[in-house]
Amino acid sequence: MTLKGLPPEIVRIANDIRDMRIRGAGRIARAAAEALKIAAENYRGPERASEFVDYMNKVGEYLKSTRPTAVSLPNAVGYVLTRVNQALVKGLSLEEMKRIAIESAVNFIEISIRAVKLIGEIGAKIISDGETILTHCNSSAAISILSHAKMQGKDLEVYATETRPKFQGYITFKALRNLSIKAKIIPDSAVRYIMKEVDRVIVGADAVAANGAVVNKIGTSLIALAAHEARVRVFVAAESYKFSPATVLGELVVIEERSPLEVVPEDFVKSYPNVTIRNPAFDVTPPEYIDAIITEKGLIPPKAAILVLTEEYGRVIEEELTRISPEEL
């Protein structure tokens, strides 16, 4: 989806999300909120509130189309646009609606940043001095936990998986070294071998389903399986806006499949034109392999995900249920 006349900055943000120059569910969500703020600030369409809302909704759809798996993205867009649409129903003026859109975007960004800090404070409490921790991909919430544990004077050693094919583990490694945390990079395939040295696994999340299943970077479910086998506890750091209200209604989180050129070089594809190369970006970890989810509201068992969803998105879920015809039930 494209829109004519979009400010170049919005197009850049959308492309950066799609091409993974902006990575991580939290960063993606904040970038989407920033794009909506820019859209409201630069609106030059008809001076009618309904036209403004239509424009903002289209920008929201454009942003949501960039990464289908990152639930944080539609939740960020929904946070802003729900308030804009409510303002239209109340009959507020165009200028008031612009102000609400801008303020809502700023509020979401502040809430997101604060959530990462709170997760760090809460999660650090479960870590003991001298622990060896394994993490996967690049999660700002997981790094926040490790950072706060370090600030508490705890001596840690962290294994960061390389996280193929985009090697986000390198970003995590650099962040940990900048925090003066002892860190080592390991191949993704070495996880089961290394697990005997690990005290705890801490990973982030791109989405949390109503049943407590966690969608995260490909390889997470294998790490959780290896940890389960070795009786190592697994913790997921996830802000509440990464919980998926659509899963309450039976929808499945779409698993994004990316270009095969992230996996193999172009000359390989040209040499074997009929080869099929699959590159799923995420996988699903069942709740039974997760000990707890660390949110900004506290530590919860995976099965309590539904409680977070009803608290955060109860009205949204209720509205969606009222739209379902009896024939669909």
C-alpha cells in the first residue's frame, strides 16, 4: 500500500521498518507512533475532520502493512487512531483532533520507553549474582533487565546467539559490552551444547497470544525446547502492548516470511532457479516452555496473558465481538 503526498519522513520510516533498518518490536512501535505524529503535523488536506480521520486511518494501514508479525505495530497505531476516531464521534474540531493525534503519539512513545525501564527493574530482581544467562536476537526489554541487574552490582555472563540470518545478536553483544557486561557470541546451532552452562534464558517477544504462546525471532522455540530439556528456566520480557487482542477472537499471528536473499547469495539463486528457500522470520514458543512473562505490570505466568489482554484491550475486544454475526459464532 502507498499513499500519494505522504511526507518523505513517513515513507522513510515505513521503508526502514520493512527493510529492518528499524528493528525490534518496541522500536518499530515507537517509530510508527512517530510517523503518525508527523502525519498529523503535516496534514494539508481538506479542512474537514472526517477527511483528516480518513487520512490518518490510511496512514495507519500503510504503516501496519510493513511488518505483519510485529503486534506492537498495530497496537501502537491503534493507540493513536482509537483516540482520533473517538474525537471525531465527539464532534471535535479539526485542530483539536490534530492535537489529540500528536499528543497520543507522544504519550505512546513515553509509555513504551517507561515500560522498558520498568521491565528492567522488575526482571533484574529474579537474577542472582554470578548467573550465566542466554539471550536471543536483540530485545531492548531483555537488555534492560540485564542492565538493571548490572547496576545492582550483580556479576553476569551472557551468551548472545548470533541470530541468523540478520545477525541481530551482534547488536546485543555490542550493547552488553557497552554496559560492561561479560558477553560471548555463539552460533545459533550451539544453543543445546551451551545450555548446560546456562542458569537462565531471557528473551524478548514480538507478540504474545491470548493463550500465553510467544512469537519471537526464529530459533526462540528451539532455545526454549533445549532449556526445557536441561531444566533451565525461560523468561520472556514483553511490554503489554505486545499482547495480541486479535488472538482472543481466534485469529492467528501471521508469521512473516522474508526474502531468500537474506539466507543465500543471489548467485546461488541464479545457479539453482528452481530451488525453494524459506526464510520465516519468527516462530511460536508454546506457553508450557515459558516459566514467566516479565511485563511492566509485573511477573505473570503465560496462562495469565488473557488477563493482561482483557485489562488493556477489553473494550476493543468487546467491540469486535459485537461486529461478529450470529452465523459466524
